Amino acid sequence: MLKSKTFVKKTRSGGVMKIVREHYLRDDIWCGSEACTECKQESTELLKDACIESNLCSFPHYLVPDTNVVLHQIDVLEDPVIRNVIILQTVLQEVRHRSAPVYKRLKDIIHEKEKHFYTFTNEHHRDTFIEREPGETANDRNDRAIRVAAKWYSQHLKKFEADTDGLCVVLLTNDQGNKQKAEESGLLVYRFEEYIKSLIANPELVDRLALSNNDKNEITSSKVLFPEHLPLSRIQSGIKSGSFLQGTFRASRDNYLEATVFVQGEGEDSTEVLIQGLQNLNRAVHQDVVAVQLLPRNQWVAPSSVVLQDEGAAKDDAVEEGEEEKALKISAAEAARKPTGKVVGVIKRNWRPFCGMLNISQIKESTRHLFTPADRRIPRIRIETRQASTLAGQRIMVAIDGWPKSSRYPNGHFVRSLGGAGEKDTEQEVLLLEHDVPHQAFSQAVLSFLPKMPWAITPEDMAKREDLRHLTVCSVDPPGCTDIDDALHCRELENGNLEVGVHIADVTHFIRPGNALDKEAANRGTTVYLCGKRIDMVPELLSSNLCSLRSNVERLAFSCIWEMNQKAEILKTRFTKSVINSKASLTYAEAQMRIDDVTKNDETTKSLRGLNKLAKILKRGRIEKGALTLSSLEVRFHIDSETHDPIDLQTKELMETNSMVEEFMLLANISVAQKIYDEFPECAMLRKHPAPPPSNYDILLKAAKSKDVEIHTDSAKALADSLDVAKVDGFPYFNTLLRILATRCMMQAVYFCSGMDSDFHHYGLASPIYTHFTSPIRRSADIIVHRLLAVAIGADSTYPDLMDKHKQSALSNNLNYRHKMSQYGQTQAVGSQQQPQLQT
Amino acid sequence: MAGLELLSDQGYRLDGRKATELRKVQARMGVFAQADGSAYLEQGNTKALAVVYGPHEMRGSRSRTLHDRAVINCQYSMATFSTAERKRRPHGDRKSTEMSLHLKQTFEAAVMTQLYPRSQIDIYVKILQSDGGNYSVCVNAATLAVIDAGIPMRDYVCACTVGFVDETPLADLCYAEESGGVSSLALALLPRGGQIALLQMDARLHQDHLETLIEAAMTACKGVSKVLDQVVRQHLEEVSMLTGE
Ligand SMILES: [Zn+2]
């Protein structure tokens, strides 16, 4: 039970506090090698014949990278070729402290079975723990700990030399001092570049090496192009004293010499600082967190309206940007000057791998080329590669390694190729990657939680649910919809009132909290529709089959049932888990035709007519309360069935039945929101839409003024009313255009946890409370809401994370991010697919 | 930027223990000759001294006298040098009073007080160094002191603090773990019968987790009881050797 170990006390002084911690050393930490017969380990990660063809080591070997190698060369370590690596605990902890993204990637590699990465807990191993010596820095101690652990491994493995062809460990470090000391103690040690270059079978790995400091000096000229970045300590004191401002750097899409820094002030107010010119931009990259210094007032400028792309051949580092910058200055009108500043330092880089194309250098033998990212806000990146001719014409991914002050462009390295440019699959991949949409096929772990086929409703399910199969339920959706998550019914009761039901696919019956399927759905957050392709949030078996409320099959549903009078006033609301059998899956047009066709008088049609009548009353009521009806140009692609190429673009026409369905979904969402908030005031997941600040309306007012139309923006109601009367003769689209502009003025609607916020108002819908309940197949917020509601009505049991407002809040943030990104992606797909259309 | 990782993927805690492992326990009984019973106990870096007087006649206000059993009087205090920052008030503050009360309840459940009607048993416990699990260490030390005093108990009372991290219960929390945002629970157990003498918890915990946590705490307490049993047996051997000669 008690493993009593000799223990060493570790004393850490932080400030004046002395912290004493126990540190147990163990003798039951195993080496993880398959070759070992001494350790009593249950499973092994490291293979016995760890062979990789290398000029340097012809024998099997394990790699031991040091911290800096992991931090900088994670791209190479991720390659499937690199296997049998020992990650020391010392290294893992240092990486954790220094870079969260790399730490996460490293952990992902360790979890991957095929990679054979093993974590050795050397800090708690009796033979490999070392104490910091007097005068030794923390870094030096860690380096020594790594050497000691490597040494232990090589001695440990020596014992089995006879049957392993001389299996040994190779330490990889780029630190000269560390390397020398390791050599002195008889270790096999190489620089990382040296080792990777020695791999005979995989020359392409060399391209993916991040440039180390020595290499950078070779490429760049000695000329200093940019001002030095200030050290972090000076930045921090500057921010404290108010001489610098901290903010997020946002490069301009249209002008590579211009950017704004978004400074979040105290509370709600925030300012934007304009940055112009290469020198002032000072190597900041889009999304970096930077410190800026404001220029004196007389040097303030206005944002330019010039479009400038950094194009053409690689500019020599020495070339001045004179002309282009001059063009900027001229365009700066006297009026409308904005606070202007310069970047003095970078607080946090937010670099990620970027998708884009390679511009081949004109010099034939050159191995240095410029890479142009697909995102125009990212500067061009200089990379070194020997495969330029193969990579030309392909979409590739490149990561930035650094941006020295003597270099016109940042330096980077090749990560991987996505495929030929212009091919539909490649372009889609680029879109998905650039918008961080998870789109890999579902893993085996996820699929293992799907129900086994053939699936049927069991008697136990039936007993717990209300049997609503006799009701005339039908669904109304766009044509071609296979993931039907809502269905409706309406019937007259004996007392003259109407019973209306909204039936939503019972996804939470299949997705149980906490398993891999649930986690995957929560991470994906939403189903993304991209030009004919649907990237599902849940596997197809659920989205298009078991959860889809198709007609004439029995399906599990979560129903929200109201009793209403003829004036559409709600008299009673109840929620229940149910079983339904939809009588018809209709398209909007089919439903519309049935309603309009006076000769039809079947149950379904009667039900639709009832719904339609109530929906109209509901909509009128909502608009009277001040809900906005803003049309945005929603477009649909007509996809050629043979080639799957888009052949036509069509603006979606709205039918009465569209708004009929929408109206009841809104009603269900509001009813559910109220219910879960009443039941769980601390942890209900809701959706809010903040009122936009008045300054957001500037563009709308300006546009309206140009036609002498007045728009009131004091409240949602005033805005809606003034939009209704905003009409100009002979300009039929004017009203639509204004509405599109008004949409642009709005804030983003967001999910939040009710315990973490006090403002619940939904501005666009003019509703005091709102949530998402009606699309659990394609939005994971709805899954959470379903679970909350199920607990509230006693139909399901609760689980810890559901009641944890911090976890809920973190989840909402992820969902908000995914929604935003998928929206950008969808808009961009419309844009990029449109262009070939207009040319032909 | 990143907080402490309380439990690594390899299953090791900050100080190198596995989830269910206790800290090293060292104890000595009979450390003071004048008291009726005494014990010193170290559980990792938490060190406590317990002294027992009694059973003796009621002192002070007679009105507290119970006619069917003995009154147990507990006093808990912390040495001024026991924490990293010097403590200003070693006893008498709200926390100490609460702790004294908890100890009293624990021992009322364990000591066979009905054998000594109209009398009083005093238990004084002092934390000399604090590194998490103060309550549990006090209970364990006091158990040994009560045994040393020869006062009959139903069973050893063993206590342990457990916490919950990443769906895994951690036994015998140290200070870094207690302050690292773990919802912790202290449990005192009479191991043989499996009766719980005291269960105390301040943090919020989902009810689904409670059972696993209590289970883990009970296992840990049983572990502690084995160690305490060894200490008592060894002490007896030493004493009997001395008196035997
Ligand atoms: Zn071994």
C-alpha cells in the first residue's frame, strides 16, 4: 500500500516565501522498451527494432529530444517517419510552461499508438533525479537532468545488447554547450538538423525543419530593416504607465502596408489604433498581441482607400518601400484622421500554419522561395525547399519560424502539401483549414459509440416515452434535406382550442455525456455546409438516419406541446420525450402547394393550414414587439449532378411556409429557454444578441442619407419601422440593400451560460430570453439544452459537467468560435465559387 | 500561465505519488512522560503532536458533567511557525474552534465514553508544520495518544483527506494539491466496522462523484489504520521489552 521512498526535499523560493515540497523517488518507473526483460512493465511503447535508415546511426535507436528541439521542430516530430521517441518528464514540463499549443500537439503525438512515443517520468525515478546545484541555473539543471536520463537509458539498454543489435539512445539537441557536455559523458548526441539530414529515405523532411538561429543569419543580409522590438519588461512597464497600449493586431485585407490594433479598454469601450507603413507595422502579423505607441497628433493619418497587394518578385531586403508608401501618404486626407501609432513590441505571437501557394524564385538553382498565404492579411513568407518544382501549382501549408529585424519577410518552413491548386477537394481543404473547421473522418473511437444496426425502438424506450405515433406529424424542409431535425403537428381540441406540437430529433438518446462521440460533437460544435458538401457534426448514421425524422418510420423525439387558443395565445406548455411517426416529409414548396390547393382536405393539409394561420398571428405579434426582419442575400448553388460543379447561383426565395416553420421553432426555443432558466438559473445554456452600439449604424445612416431617407436606430422597433417605410421610387432593391446593411451593423449573437452573465436580451428577436433547442443534429448547443430540459422534466439523469457553470461557459466559447469560423467559411465559399461563374 | 498539473498522464502526482498512495507516515508514541498519553506523527510534511490527559474529574464548570459518560474536551492549535507565513494567532480563531469541534465529534464517536461517567478526557493537538490534511493528521496523532493513555476505543479512528481531479480520486492531499482547486473531502473512519465517524467537506462536488470519493477515502483510511497498527505494535514490543527485564 504505502510505498515508502527515500525522499528529497525540494526547496523553492518564490519572493520571500519559502515553499517546501515533498518529492518522492520511486523504483517502479519502467523504461517502456520492448527489448527490456528487467522492468516489470505491463505494456511497452518503444519497439525492439527501432530502425530508421540513417547515415549517422546504422543500428536501432531511440531518440531523446531536448526541450528546444520539441518546441521548434514539432512539425518534424509529427511526421509518421519519426517513431520510438522518449519524451522525458523534464522536457514535457518545460514545454507545458513555454507553449500551450506545442504542448497540446506533443500530447496528441504521445497518445497516438503508431508513433511509439514514451513518456519517461525521470524526475521521480530514483536513478535519474538530480538536485539543482548551487550556482546552477534552472535551465542548466534541466539540461543536465536530460543528459542523466539519456545516460541511464543507454546503460539500461546495454544490458540487453546481445539480442537487440546494439540498441541505444540518441540525444538530440541544438544547444552547443549541452551537446559538448553530453559528448564528454560518452553519449551519442547529434544536432537535430544533422540527424534529420542523415535520414536516407526521407529527404523531404529537411524542408520541414524550422530554421534555427544559425541558419537565419545565413539568409538575411546584415542590413537592419526594422526597429528592434522592446523587451517584455519594458513593454509591461510602458503599458502600466500608459505610454504604450496593448491590443490585437489586425492586418488590412486590402492594403499590406496598413493595419489596425484593436485596444480593449476598461469595460465596454475600446479603441482602434491605425498603423501605416512597414516600419511602423514592425513585423507584427495578423492576430498577434502587440504593444503600440501613439504617434504625435500631427502625424496622425486617415485610413487609406488604396488597394495595395504585396506582389511580384521577392523584393530585395535593401529595397525601400518608398513609392508605395508615398502613395499612402497622398491619399491621407486632412479630415477624418484617426489615432495612429507604431508597433514597439510583440507580446504574444499567434502564428499558426498557413495555407497558400509557392512563388518559385526566378533564380533557377535557388532553394529559397516566397510563399503567398491564401489569407491576404498574412505577409508573404520566405521558405527554403528543394522540391520547389513539385510544389509549384500546389496548395501547401507553411509555418513561420521567426522574423529577424534584418529581413523583409518572415522566415518559415514547409509543413505539408494539400494537393493541386484549383482542384475542388484541395480548395475545400484550404477553406476548412483556414477556418479551423474540424473535418477529418470520424475516428474509430467515436464510431464505436454508435448504436448497433439494425436498430429499433425497444419496449423499454416505449415505456418511458409518450406514444405520439397517432398524431399527424409532418416535416417541412428545404429540398434535398436528409438531416431532418424538426417536425410539427396541429390539431383542434374538443374545447375549440388548438394543440400545436414541435417535435425535435432526440439526439441525446444516442449521444451520452462524456463519451468520445459526445466530445467530438462538442468540439465540432456545428455542421458546416460548404457548396454541396456537408461536414457533419455527428456521424451520418445518426444525422441522416436514426435521428432524422423521416416520414413513415418510428423515431424518437423530444416534443414541446402547447395548447393555444385561436388568437395564438399560449394557454399551456409541456415538454415530453416521445415516439412519433411522421406522415410526410415535405419541401417548402410542396407544403405551400397543399395549403393553397383548396381541393385538398386530408389530415396533413388541415394540420398545415392550422399551423400557417397561427404562425401568421405569431409573426405579427413579434414584429409589433420590435423584432427585426432583416433579409440577407441567401444564395443557393445548383449543383450539377454529374460533375458536382456548381452550375447556377440562385437567391433563396422565401415562401410563407419558410416563415411558418421558423415561427414555431422560435416559439419552441423561447419556451425551452424559459423552462431551463427557471429550473437551472446558474447553468442554463442560453443565446443572447446584444444591442449594437450606436456607432455601428454609421454606414447604414450614411447610405440612407444618400437617398434622403431617414433611419431611426434608438430601438429595435424604431429601426424596424423606419426600415419598413424606407423606399425610393425607381430603385426597387433599395430597401433590400438597406436591410443587408442593417444586418452588417448587428452584433454577433452568442451562446452563454446564465450563471456567468446578467444580460440575456435577444435584440434581433426582441425576446427577453432565447436558446437553441430545435437543431440538435447540427448544433451542439442544442444537445446541452436537450440534456438540461430532460433533467428538468425528470426524463434523464444529470451529470457533473452539465451543472458546472465554468465548464458550460468554456463550452459556449468554443461553440461561438466554431459558429463564427463556419460562417466565415460559408461566406467565403460563396465568394470563391462565384468567380468562375461570372467569367463563363 | 499554466497552473500546476496535479495528475500527469502517466498517473503521477506533483510529488511523485500515484493517485491512491499515501504520504510517508512516521509516528512515535509516548513522547511526553508527564501526560497520560502522547504521540507525535508525521504524514509527509505535516507534523502534529497530540497529548491526552484523563480520564479525570470534571474541572471548571461542573454543569457540563454528564452522568452516563465522559466529556471529551478537544483543543486544536497551530504553531506560529507551522506555515510559510508566520501565524499571528495560534489558537482561538474561527478555524481552530471549528477544528476543535470536529475533533471532539470524531472522538466522541470512537472513545468508549460510557465507561467513565462524570469524568473528562482532554485531547490537545498541535500542528507543528502544516502541509495539507491538517484535520486528518490530527485525528491520526490523537488516536495514537489516546491508545497510549490506555483509554478504550471501539477501534482506531483513522482519517484521510481525498480530492477529485480529472475523474480520479487522489488520496491524502498535500498542501499544493489542496490549494490547486481540488474539491476535497475529509473522512474519519472506524476501519474494522467501516463506520464513518466524521465526514467533512467545504467544496462543491457533483453527487455522482461523491460515492467514488468516499470509497477512495475509506480505502485510504484503511491504509492509514495498517500503519498506525504497526506503530502501536512496535511501541508495545519496546515497552514490554523494557518492563520485562
Ligand atoms: Zn527496462
